[in-house]
Amino acid sequence: MTGREIVEKIEQELVEQNISKTQFYEECGVASATFSQWRNNLYTPSVKKLRDIEKYLGISFSGKKPPERDESDELREILRDRQDLRILLSSAKDMPPSSIYTLIAQFEKLKEEQQ
């Protein structure tokens, strides 16, 4: 696949999954300038970056089965639509997923108590 084809597939998935480009850039570690270079066929993503994107979006660029998702991927999915949790956890980037799940549970409990 060319860089342009990769970008088109990514953009299609972003629309289908209701993910903003900004969120995609942040969570996949892709700079907007790099994405633009892929689109213009100046560069193509590395194999590692493609695997990360496949895993994040749950797609495959090769037609093979997408990589398996792990606990970190599940956490990203939870946070995708929850800006309040993303803000709360922005300082916890280096925490293991299990600790972040604990924080989320505590946050949800506090939220329920307030209602």
C-alpha cells in the first residue's frame, strides 16, 4: 500500500469509529506533519507504526487478522469517548493499566455518589 492509501484507510476508520484526528495523533504518536507526508507519498509508516495503528483501530492493512488487543487497548477505547476521564488521567500516563482501571472505578463511584 502507498502512504496515500494507508491514510485514506485510516481516515475512513476514524470517521466510522468517531475518532478525531487529534485524538488519533495523540494516542498513536503520529505528528500531523508526518500524516501529511504519508498522504503525499513522501514517506510510508514503519512496520511498527502500522502495527500500532492496526491495533489501535482494530484493522489490518495486509488483509490478515488484526493484532490482538490487550488491556491498554481496552483502556484507550474506554477513554475515547470520555473527555472527563482523559483529563483526569492525563497525568497518569506511566501507570500500569490495572492501576488506571482502579482509578476509573473510584472516579465512577464518586460520580454516582454525587448524583
